[in-house]
Amino acid sequence: MSYCTLTICFEAPFWVGVVESEDDEGRYRVAKHTFGSEPTDPEVGVFIHEQWNELHFTDELQVRKSGGTKISYKRMQRMIAKEVASHARRGTKAQQALAEARDVASTERKHRSAAVKREKQEERFLQRTDKRKRKHRGH
């Protein structure tokens, strides 16, 4: 069985809905929808019924299932302090997943634009060499 949660929060200057989906196997996916102005209950209902299938979820992430053991208060404080001291990404699981997806899209976009730039440079080089050859023919 899987379940989804929709959390609506204000991220200046817009209201944003974060949809988190998790199933029994521990697969976790996240999607983000920007509402703009503060959404009313009917607007949220329309979003769920009409635009739910248009959401772009991140790739599936494997979530660690926490064990049934209870961690003592002091140990938990030490673990939190250690994690904060390390420069790990901060934020909720959903925010981390969205940031990772944004990073992947950014690197792909950089690779594509670099390839296009190389092609344009190569084309300009060929145009210059052809022009030089035409000028050198002596007509």
C-alpha cells in the first residue's frame, strides 16, 4: 500500500505544494507544484482532481526503514550535532530530493549547452577556413 501527502507552505513569494509519495517497499518520490497566491480549499480540490496526473515526480529514492529500537536522548543529541557539523544538505527529505533532481537537471542542461556551443564554434571555424580558401583562389 502506498500513500501520498500534500503539504502547502509559503516559500516567498509564492505558495508551494509539496507532494510526497511512499510505498511499503520504501520507495520515496517527491513532486512540487507552485500555486502562486494562497490557495483556497476548492482550488486545492481542483488541483488534486484535475492536475494530479500532470505532476513530475523525482526518481525513486530508497528510504531506510527505522528499526524498532529506541535511541536515548543524549545519543540522539550527539547524532544531530554530528550531522549539523558535517556539511550535509539540510531540510526535509522532500526538499533534499527536489534539490537533487534540480542538480541533475542543471548538469544535464550544462552538458547540452556546452555541446551546442562546441558545434557553433566548429561551424564558425569551417566558415572562416572556407572564406580564406575562396579568397586565396585568385579569381
